[in-house]
Amino acid sequence: MQRQELAAWVRLLLTPGVGKETARKLLAAFGLPEAIFAQRLAALQTVVGSKTALALQEAPDDLDARVEQVFTWLAGGANRHVLTLADPRFPPDLLQLADPPVLLYVMGDLDVLSHPRRLAMVGSRNPTPQGEANAHQFARALGQAGVCVVSGLALGVDGAAHTGALEGGAPTIAVVGTGLDRVYPRRHLSLAHRIAVHGAIVSEYPLGTPPLQANFPQRNRLIAGLSQGTLVVEATLQSGSLITARMAAEQGREVFAIPGSIHAPQSRGCHALIRQGAKLVESAQDILEDLRLVEPRTPDASVEELFEGEDPDALLKAMGFEPVSLDALQARTGLDTAHLQARLLELELDGAVGRLPGGLFQRLSQA
């Protein structure tokens, strides 16, 4: 993009009184930003108020510095991009939003934004150990199935989801609430670098934007908008993840939720979503089948038919050598409860696995 063209887009959003909604109205009325700034005052006043119309006729004092900041950032790597609403590379799914971003900053692979399989995974910043493990295991299983996981780089479920997806060999998208010259939380600095290499980090906020609380609910619409469905792993009733789920539903996307203990506050948001119509899921396979990313398994298939042609040690490999829960095995293998329990019973009878208290299983040393 030429400097003058980008400067016009930056100027538009820097103009006092011009937010995303007003900017879109002006673009719809007059075309590209350069055309907006060429309008007479009377013409501008047909779209915006007198005060904003006057502001549009004067370039902000810090415009040159802000444009220079963007170009300096772009020069820092070939994987850095600024997309405008008029850019043919702008994600088509975001154009369908009622309030798409006017500018989109991206660090990473632009092609990932139109990956054919995209699922949002969101949840609590303070999950239970089981919730964090579920996020990691579901994301890893989905990644192994070729699904690009979209999340928000926050602590807890978000971080576990990004990490699991990368371990599964798939790209992942992080939509953040700060400028892309900042990483929040700092604890995820290394993870952010990995995502930029093997996926993309996305923000609609200008460079230098700090982690303001009001930005995070807004960015949730982009998480939902970039995804074909949204999975809520764990969430309280006040969680921002429920905002993401609501936005996904409003956009006609599927919403999934993992049930949990009735005694855990982090499960109440998921249970509320399920009561409202979200689909209860117990394994990654449930999501893959619902989104028609894999062929559904035949419900009455025998265990022998189910595993025909597969590595007979596949389940043992999935278990590893540490105690593991049934939920974790479901996420790792994609098998439903009935088939997984049948195979575990078969292995238990063969002396390959043993049961531990609390619904855990352990691979025996002689296996």
C-alpha cells in the first residue's frame, strides 16, 4: 500500500468524532478516504454533524508520526500487514459482520485467515486443571484433524488452546485487544512468536494501544466472526466467553460447550449455554462430525470394525505412561464414550491398562 493511501485511512480513524461506525458511513457515502477528505463541508454535513465535518477538514497534529509508526512496524518483517476494508485480502467472513473493522493489523500468514477449517475455542482465564487440560487436548486433537483454532491469547483456556493446536500441527489465530507491537499478557510472549510463525495474530487496534478492558469484549466479535463455530471450554456466568458465544450465535455459527461439575463456578457458563441450545460435546470427534469435517462413525459399529486397519497400539500411545482421564483420552483420540470404554475394557482384560480412583486409567509397564 502506498504511503499516501495508508495515511488517508489512518487519518480517518484519528479524526475526532470518527469511530468505526461513522467511518463506515463516510466510506459508503463518498468512497475511499482520500475522496472523503476532498469533500466540501456541506457534503460532509449530510453524513456527520458539523463538529465532525469540520474536524475532517483538518489533519490531526500527530498524523505524520502515526503513519511513520505504522511504516516502521511494517518494515520489521515480511509477515506484517495492514488490511483496509477495501483490500481484496481482507477476510471475507469479517465483511459479513454488522461492524467490521476498518483497519486490520496482521502478523503472520494471511492465508490462515481464510483457512477452510476454523473453530474458536474460548474460556476462563482461571480454569480448573481439568478445564485447562480439556482445552489443550481438544485443540491438539482438532489440530491433528486439520482445524485452525481461533482464540484470544489470554491466560488459561486461550493459551492452552493455542498451544494444543500448534502441537497438533495446525495453524492457530490469536485475536488480541492491544496493538500488535505489544504482547499481553507478557507471559505469552514466546507463544505469540510461535503463533506469528505458524499462524497469525490479528488486531483492529492501532499500534501502541495498551490492554484496555473495554477492548476485549469488542475483539470477541472478531474471534467469532473468523470461525465456523465456537467451543466454550469453561466459563463462569460473567465470563467474556459467553459474549463470544452469543456473537457466534447471532452470526449463525454453531456454538458448542463442554459440560463440567455442577459444583464448579467455571462450569456454570457452559451449562447455561447448553440450556440455551448450545451443543454439548464430550470429544473433538463430536465437533468434527457436527461441522461435517469428518464422516460420522456408525453408532452400532463393533469395536473390531471401529479399529479395523488402525494401529492396534494407537490407544496405548495416546495414553502415554502417566495416569489419564477418560475425558483426556476422548480429546486425544476423537472416540465417543461407548467406543473408548469398550476398547479400554478390552485392554484391561488383556492386562495392558489398569484403573485408578477418580475415573483415571494407567498404562501398565508391561504394555
